[in-house]
Amino acid sequence: MVIVNFKTYLEATGRKAVELAKKAEKVHKETGVLTGVAPQLADIAAVAEAVEIPVFAQHVDPIKPGGYTGHVLIDSVKEAGAVGTLINHSERQLKLADISEIVKAAREKGLVSLVCANDPSVTVAVAVLKPDMVAVEPPELIGTGIPVSKAKPEVITDTVRLVREVNSRVIILCGAGISHGEDVKAALKLGTQGVLVASGIVKAKDPYVIMREFAEASKH
Amino acid sequence: MVIVNFKTYLEATGRKAVELAKKAEKVHKETGVLTGVAPQLADIAAVAEAVEIPVFAQHVDPIKPGGYTGHVLIDSVKEAGAVGTLINHSERQLKLADISEIVKAAREKGLVSLVCANDPSVTVAVAVLKPDMVAVEPPELIGTGIPVSKAKPEVITDTVRLVREVNSRVIILCGAGISHGEDVKAALKLGTQGVLVASGIVKAKDPYVIMREFAEASKH
Amino acid sequence: MVIVNFKTYLEATGRKAVELAKKAEKVHKETGVLTGVAPQLADIAAVAEAVEIPVFAQHVDPIKPGGYTGHVLIDSVKEAGAVGTLINHSERQLKLADISEIVKAAREKGLVSLVCANDPSVTVAVAVLKPDMVAVEPPELIGTGIPVSKAKPEVITDTVRLVREVNSRVIILCGAGISHGEDVKAALKLGTQGVLVASGIVKAKDPYVIMREFAEASKH
Amino acid sequence: MVIVNFKTYLEATGRKAVELAKKAEKVHKETGVLTGVAPQLADIAAVAEAVEIPVFAQHVDPIKPGGYTGHVLIDSVKEAGAVGTLINHSERQLKLADISEIVKAAREKGLVSLVCANDPSVTVAVAVLKPDMVAVEPPELIGTGIPVSKAKPEVITDTVRLVREVNSRVIILCGAGISHGEDVKAALKLGTQGVLVASGIVKAKDPYVIMREFAEASKH
């Protein structure tokens, strides 16, 4: 499982978000390996309309319908076509009780929850809340092109070992600096079930080529 | 000028956001009075596609393109079809320096800026930043159905008088509790150029009827 | 173990904070039961100077020494005389990664960490971070005088059972609505090692009497 | 007027905060020029006890007495001995409505309010709220040792000119990079009434010497 976070990169905004998602879908059709995409909120509807791969929101708020101007209601991203949401990305961190509430609300609304964390023990803490997926991403490697799976393999193995002590079912991803197929292969070998990636794809000269590389690496 | 804030009400989410916006457009066609709408972020594209009245975002973040997962990039709401944005709504308040930065960025990107404030002196403070529009809304009246233009007319007259001392061009709106045509009429008489409204329309038995009432009140 | 959170009540500010702490110390001397106090930041030094019972900060920030105007450095509360700190109180909630960082920093600096949480699963999540103490407090009961140990005993028993699955050593407190000795007794019977209390003491007609009642209840 | 912000530097924490404040007081006695100090919250009481120069809090919260664990009540810093408070320092920024509320509360409680801002137009916005003092500090120069009064004199002159259009009485300070007497002299010449300084004093080899230099520069 590869999930591409479009962040707020111009290369993945608006019309370009749709184009990038289509490339991810092409890779899926060609390889059978599923790539999910997480476009900006205003782009979810157009992306979900254009492709049949899983679309994630980058963030939702711990709110019920009502007077919450400028906040992100789960119902709204769901109706726009999202099947899941990132939660607590290191660039959009949340209070702990809010993470818990969003995970519960996502479960009730049938949305896949993917909670991000910065190190092994924090990942265990979020795994306790029983989300569908967790992703460990050392913030100091995010956007650097230095892959966590090579630079800090112990972060991944510690995470997998410790998370499994409290939660046997949660899907474990890793992220930060993942840029090549071999980084993905290394991540899987260390015990994860996939990767969360952003600039490694979005900022690549040819995102299709890299996504294809990721997919091939996931197969073996 | 009437701007309807859809907040995160279910009655104005997704498909229902589009329907409500179409009613606002119908009122515009029938009366010539312009009603703007501010749907949720994930609904901007569908609403802007469906109607020709002005669409506002409810919030944007003070960010440049880049690594800001879960944040709202001006470029993204603009490409989705927004022509303006609310800023600093009482339910989504911002740090002062961020308000300043967003107003500047909106100006550069050609987006109409509408900054909300809670009382006369705070409205003057934001008027100093030279946004296109300001709206004064006493938070204690928001969502109550008790119209600011009747319950606290001095808030409006103070705001108009004090804002005009520092900014002769900014459009001044008021909001909170506005529910009937006569509330709009009172607001205009007190010196504003329009109203910002939410539950008064969204939660009305027949939003079309109330929007039509607002439009008629704006004409005289 | 009873910890009295002085919050920002005027009845426990400044000179009155010192007086209240002295009453807590009196109870300790008379009963042998230890009562800790958590005064406001500006009152820590005077309280710690005046009494020999444990003094907690109400909050510290996840910062190192440096350019963090207006933030709370662990070193500063420690030098002022605090021996521990509340972390993530429901009135001062923190991002998850920050909780983790503060717990680690408290351990390094020799400060007792007491992390608050709003329900059983969130308490487990914080217990994973290996603080010295956790406190579960349903926010809807805080300040009501309706004791969690009577109104929601299952919150306490669930917390104790689930926390013990991941952490056998952490001290477990409960709080919210604790106002009488019998509430304390009930809390201990349900498996906690003590209570976190605020208005039940601070706002009591005679705080000494209630603290004494708490202490007696803790002994049996 | 020189105000030294101790931030959370270890060189100005606890016992060392008192020592530094005593040096500031010595300079005052020798030169007649008033230097204020802004120690950390936990150090206010000890500093205010030790010296007779003005002591400022670095931050207060927009709260009334009550259930606000971990927040900073104006009454508490006042009783600890503070005569004023920084508000909205760039390292502790606030929502606009909160700045307004704190300025009002400070006025009611008889505390001097010093609101910080990052550029001329934001400084005008806060001047509208009628605090006692404002300080303009370009964040990019804070802590650099590159003095705003030399590197960006136009920031200061613009601020003075624009603030005076809306507020003739507020005391205007500037800050960021101020490290030598000549920087102070330049700041005064550009129309300010003083400076806000931090690392330039706190991190100086001999803070007394620099504070004395500042005081002499203020006299001419």
C-alpha cells in the first residue's frame, strides 16, 4: 500500500492534482498495486470524480455538524468522495483527545483512519486508539529525500515490534524521505505494510516513473 | 450585499450545498440583488461549477505552496472557483499577524478578503490592514436569531463611525442573529453595506423565501 | 495520594495559594496522608517556600532553554520548587507528540509527570508514554460536584483494567466532581491510587475540613 | 525606556533571573535611566521581591478567574509583583480578539500593556486597541544581533508615522537585534521612545556593561 500525500504543493493543486491522481491510477491498473492519494480539501471532489483509486483527506476536524466555520466536517469530505483521512500529520498535529474522537467518528462514518506519529512510542500510543492504519514518520527526515527505511531502520523495527504488542491488526506504514523503489522494499522488509510518501512523488521529475517503481518494489 | 455562510451545517453540506447555492442564484436572477455563498472547502468546486454568484471560502491559511499537509492554500480554493474568502470568523479565529498575511496574499492572488471581528475596536484594527470587506459580529448573538441590528444597534453605528476614521473604502457588513428582511433593512440603515448570515438562512424552513426577503429588503 | 489543582481560582491565587497549601500541609502532618498541590505558575515559588508537601506545576511546555517568550520551561518551575507537573489537563490540552516530549523531559530533569486524559482509551494511550502518573477525568463532570467515582464508576474500572495491560507501574488517579471523603473511598475501591481534585477543595466552605475528610478516607 | 525580555534563556532563569534584574537595577540607580525586566512566570515573584525596577510578565491569558488550569491569570502575575505584561510577542502570538481582551483587562487591573507586532501595519492595528505601549519587531531579525534600527530603519519610521495617525499617546518601542548603545541611539532618533531587547543583553558576555551602554545611549 502506497499513499501519496499531495500536501499543498502547487505541482499537486487543482487541475494538477487530478492529473497526478490519474497517473497513480494508471500505475494501479498496470501493476495491480494499489496507490492511494491525499489531495487538498478543495480538490477531493474533482480527484474522486476522476479516478477509482482510494482518495484520502489530509485532515478532518473533531466536530459534529453545526456552527464550525472553516472547519472540516467528516461528512463533507466523505460526500466529496474521500474513503479515508490522514489524522495528526506532523504538519497538522492534533490534541490527543481530538485524535481519539476523530478515529471514532471515522469508524462510525465508514472512513479509513490513518494516524501519523513521529516516533515508535507515539505510534504505539495512537495504535491503542484502534485506527485502521498508523504511519511513523520522523519529522527531521520529512522532505529530505533521506529515506527513513535506510537512515533510521530501527525506528521502523521498534515501531512494528511495539505496536504489535498492543494492536495486532492495525496496518503499519512508514514515511519520510521515501524516494526510490528500494526505499519501499526496505520499508516492507522491516515489517511495514506500506509507505506514506509526498515530495518523493509530487516533486519527482516524472512522478509516474517513481510511482511505478514503488509499485514494482511492493510486489516482490 | 448578502453573504450566506454555510458553516458545517448538514443542511448545507455536499449536494445540499449546491441546492442552497442555486436558490441564492435564483434570488439574484429575480431581484438583481447579489447574494454570495460560503460553502465548506470540499464543496467549493461543486458549488462554483453550479452557480454564477460569488463563492467564498470559509477560511484559508497563511501559507505558501509547500509542505503544509491539511492546510488551506489560497491557490487551491481559487482554482476550485472561490472569488473570495472569509478570514478570522469567530469560529475560526487567527493570530493577528496571520490575518495580515492572508489579507495581503488574497490581494496578490485577486481574491476578495472579508475579515470578521467581534466588536467595534477589533473591527477598526482589521480595517487598518486594508481588506476589501469587514464584518462585525458580536459572538454572543451568533446563531441566536436575535439580530445584532436590533439588539445592539450601537455596535454597528460605533463600528461604522470608527472604521471610517481609518478606512474610507472598506465595505462594512454586520452579522449575528440576522433572520428577517427587516433585520437587513435595519443593518443598512445603521450604515452597513450588507450582512453576513448563516443559520438565519441555512436553518430556515424555506431558505429561498428568507433569501428573497433579504434581497427585497436590500433594495429599498 | 490526593493532588489539589488550584486552577486559576481567585480563592487559590497569590497569598491565598500559600494559605491553602499550608492547610494541605497541616492535614498531612495530622494524618500522614500526603496531599500535593498544583498552584499557578507565578505562585509556585512562594508556595514551595512555605510548605514541605509536593508542589506541582499545572503545565509546562515542550521547549528547551532559548527564545520562547511566554512559555514555561521545566527548569524554571523546578528551580522555583516544583517536584512535578500536570500535563495535558483537559483545560490545557496538548498535541500528542508534545505530551511525549514533556514526559521524557520531566524524567530527565527529575520531575514527576502526571498526564491527564479524558477517557479510558486515551488514558491507555498516555500510559504507553510511561509517565509516573496518569489521571482520568471525564470533562463533562469536571467542576460539577458529581463525582466520577459514583456517576461513572465504569470509566475508572475500564481505565484501571486497560492501563494495567500496557503499564504495570504507573500510578492511576481519577478526578472530576470529587467532593467528599466517600468519593475518594469509592475511587480507591475501584482500583485507583488517588484523586485529582480542584473545585471540590478550593471552592469548599472550609477546604481544611474537606482535605482532612479526603485524607481520612484515603487511610482505610 | 529599555525593557529586557528574559525569554526562557537559562542565563536568565531562577536565581540567575534575580541576578540579572539586580544588574538592571544597578544601571538604573547609576544613570537614572529606567530599565524594565520581563522574567519567566515562575520567576516574577522572586525578581519583584529583589528589585525596584518595573517587572513585566512575558504573557498573560485572556481569562477570568476560574477553571483554566495551566493558564496565566492577570491577578496572579500582579500579586506576584508584575506592573505590566508583554502581549502577543512573536514567540507567543495571540488571536486578535484575545489581544483586545487582554489589553482591556490589563487596563482594568492597572497593569501596563505592551503589545508586540511584526510590521508597521500590524503595529497600527494593535495601536487601535489603545494599549499603553507597542513594540515593532521584525521576526526575521530577532536573536540575530542585526539591529532593526540599522538594518530596517524604514520599518521603524513607517511604524511611528502610521501609528501616530491613529494613536497620539501610545509609547512606541522597537526591537530585534538591538545589541549596542548605538542601536538604541538610532532607534530613538527614528522616533521611538525605547527598545525591547533580549539576547543582546541576556546572552552578552557582561550584561551589566551592555545595559549601562543602553542607558547612556538613552540619555543623549
